[in-house]
Amino acid sequence: MNRRLSLFNVTSLVLGFAFLYLPILLLVVFSFNASRLVTVWGGFSTQWYVALFRNEPLMEAAWVTLRIAFLSAILATVLGTLAALALTRYGRFPGRTLFTGMVYAPMVMPEVITGLSLLLFFVAIGLDRGFWTITLAHTTLTMCFVTVVVQARLMTFDRSLEEAAMDLGAPPLRTFFSVTLPLIAPSIVAGFLLAFTLSMDDLVIASFNAGPGATTLPIKIYSQVRLGLSPEVNAASAILIGIVAVGVATATLLSKRSALRTQRNAH
Amino acid sequence: MIARPFPKRLASALVPAVPYLWLILLFLVPFLIVLKISLSDPAVAQPPYKPVFDWNDVLGFLSQLDLENFETLVGDDLYLRATLSSVRIAAISTALLLLVGFPIAYAMARAPARHRPLLVALVILPFWTSFLIRIYAWVAILKPEGFLTQALMALGIISEPLSILNTETAVYIGIVYAYLPFMVLPLYATLEKMDDTLIEAALDLGCPPWRAFWAITVPLAMPGVVAGSLLCFIPAVGEFVIPDLLGGSETLMIGRQLWSEFFSNRDWPLASAVAILLLIILVVPIVIYRDVEARRLETRP
């Protein structure tokens, strides 16, 4: 469809994007508020950022969150890529229906169920709640998202390239590493970033599986929010939004560049 | 195909086997444990439930299972009300999401092709920022002396502060806001592929625009409508964060109930029974969703 947008179309887009972005914008602007009252502007100040960096429990939680996100995203990327390969390259292997069910279910399953069931599992096998239980729980949830992202890419790319490599005598493993992997690399990176953000963001599953030794940033933010609005939480949120914005911009540029390179090679 | 030597066959079998085993161990087995604990009795101990499973005494194990927790769920109308209210809130939110999401997706699909990737990125971007933070942002907007009241009072539309926070309306706003990308993207994906000449043909034949929309656009967009609705409805039924932060104490939702049984009352068996109840409500939509998704991915060109 390539006709001109009607006034109704333009209005829908403007209102839609205003609805999506205004709350985030207000939050970031008011993180620079001098007043302790979060909704009343009292002049520009960076004092809440300073207070935030002096808040040691919060910094500690942030560090734990980053480590969990990184580790679980790496595990999820490996497992998710394997699962995507299994779904696209292995045809009808035994138990495939159960497998697809287990890949799609965690993505829509209410988090309270996933969180509770994993916790009961860890208690049953006698694993102490803390860093590792959150990491394993996050890996299980996020690997499914990686699977879908990588699977979508494996579905669309030109299989004849793989066949050509095999015909020329490349063993399957070599074909995978020198043909398939470079072609699906952007989707693997996207899957990793998605897994990383989902882990960093998760409150519910982490709450069920957190122990005395390991509290994550969303758990800390949640307990502060329950007590009321706090300018420090605004500052922490603004930093997280900044990290995401930079990350997404980088990923977009990377995929643009790789798309350009593919186009150039095709010409 | 030439029979490959054994070690290579083994390596190739590992590709599906590793994620398969992982999901069985960390997704399927935990479920069975939830089911088991939902059938056992609470105890003041650590962990706070009586272990019912004993490998040496299978008969004793079977005789100890009871439906007491489920009797509690059926007997106490709190859970029935929470279930009904969760389904109602999720259904109304999904309808609102369709109303809000369709015009946006439609406009995106009609935009010039060179602008579309940017529009898609703009819809996805908020999804990458923290869910908790996005809900938190609405607390500041909806509270009585918050931004919405300030703005409407400055415009002279209202003279009294609005009290939307801690009501069901706030929960609807929160769900629509947080889930909008999940509705817009599947809708956009189907609308974008639609053949525009169909509409043109209908209009040329004298069909009024609104009828062309109902008779052509809507049926063709149906796969997107189904996928988007399920993607929003299923997690919304079990939502915890939104009703907890934006809803009032009277906003009953089953996810919130499960949370309080677990964290406040420390009744793990009852919490497990609530989880099973929630799963029973959602099993049909989840199975439909899985089929829709699997078909969508497998029939792609």
C-alpha cells in the first residue's frame, strides 16, 4: 500500500506515539527535578543521580542484575539457537509437538506461574535461592524468545547457500560455522539483546527465586515504588532507559550495516 | 543419505537434545511439582508444605493426595470472583487494545514503504524499556495531584482533582499502555501484506469505503487480530504488576491472589492450586496461540 495517508491515519499515528512516549518522557524530565515532590517542578538538578550512586544497596542490586542478565542471556542465546536449528532443520523428530509447546508456552505463560513452578522445583532439588536460581529461571524464559527470533531468520534465508557448501564437500559442522552462522548472526545478536533486556527487566520471576544473598534492581525498585514515588527511582529509571536507547540504536546500526553489506554483495 | 559415523550422529543429535532436555527439566518438571504440591497439605516448616512424595511408599503417597486446596478454592467465593474479574479485565483490555491498536497498525501499513521500518522501530522501542518503569511512570500521571490532573485543570476542563489511580480504570490504562506493541505488531504484519487493489476494485464497483473496510480489510486482518488478541489476553489474565501498582485494593485479579497466598500467607500448596486454576483457564487460549504461531512461522515463504 503506498497511497497518501489520510488525516485519520496521521492522527492515529501522532496520538499513538504520544501515548507511548509521553509517560517515559515525563519520567526522564522529572528525574532532573530539584523538588522532592515528584510531580511538581522545582528547578533543574542532578542531585537524585548523585544520591543514587551513593545508595550502596541499590548499586549492589544493579551489579547483581547486570551479571545475571549477561550470564542468562549467553546461556539463552546458545540454547535458543540450538532450539531454532532443531525446529527448522530437523524435520519431524520424535516429540516435536511437545517441544514446540514448551518453546511457545513460556512466552505467554503468566509470570507468576513460571516463577512459582521454578521456585518449587529449586526447593525440591535442594538448590539454595539466590544468584544461580534467578539465572537459571531467566535462561529458561528468555531462551524461548531467542528461539523465535532466530527461527524467523532461519526460515527466510536462502537454503541453496548451505546446499552449495555441502555439495562442494564441506562437512555439516563447517557449513554451519562458515555459512549458516554468519547469515543468522544479526538475529542471534538481536536474540541476545532481547534476552538481556528481559532478564534485566523481570520482577515477578526474580521475586520468587531471589534469596537473601541476591536482590535484583527491579525487586528494589518495586519495594520503593510501593512506598510511594521517589525521585531516586526516577533517576534510576532514566539511566536504564538511556542504556536501552543506546543499545537499541547500536543494534539498529549494526543490522543496517549488515543489510547494506548483503545488498552490496548481491549486486 | 549416506550413513554418517556414530560420533557425528551423536553431535547432530545434541542440537535438539540439549534445549529439549533443558525445557523438560526446567519447564515441564516444575509444572508437575506444582501439581503435586497443590494436592498436599500446608505445614509450618521449611519448606512450608508436607512432602507427599515418597519413593518407597507409592501407595501411601497416592492415598495422601487430596483435593483439599481445590475445595478451598471452590468453597471460598474470593477465588471465583478473582477468576471472573481477571477474565473480565483481560477481555475488556484486549477489546480496548484492538480499538487503540488497529488504527495505529492500519496507518503504519499505509505509510510510504521507506518510513515503515522507522515506524515499526518506534513501536518496538518502548517494549525494550523496563515494564516496571513504564507502569511506575503512570503512577505519577494518574495520582490525584499528578500530571493528568494538572494538565486538565490548566486547560480548565476539570476543577476537582481526578482520582483514577487505584481504580479499575487505571488498570485498563496500564494494560493497554504496556501491551500495545504486542497488539500493533501482529496487526501490522498482516495489514502490510494486504493487496491494496482489492479495496480499489471494491471502491470502483461502487462499494462505500466503510463496507469495503468491513468486507475486505477486516477479514484479511483476522490472523493478526487473533494473534494480537491472544498475545495480550493470556498474560493479562495472570497480570500481577499492573493491578498491584495501579489498581485499588478492590481490584481482584488471580495473579495478585497467587502472589499474596505465596508471599503474605506463605501457603505454598494453596498458591500452587491457584496456579493450576489459572493454567486451566488459560490452557485453551495457549494451545490456540501455539498453533497460530507455529503455523505462521512454518508457512512463511
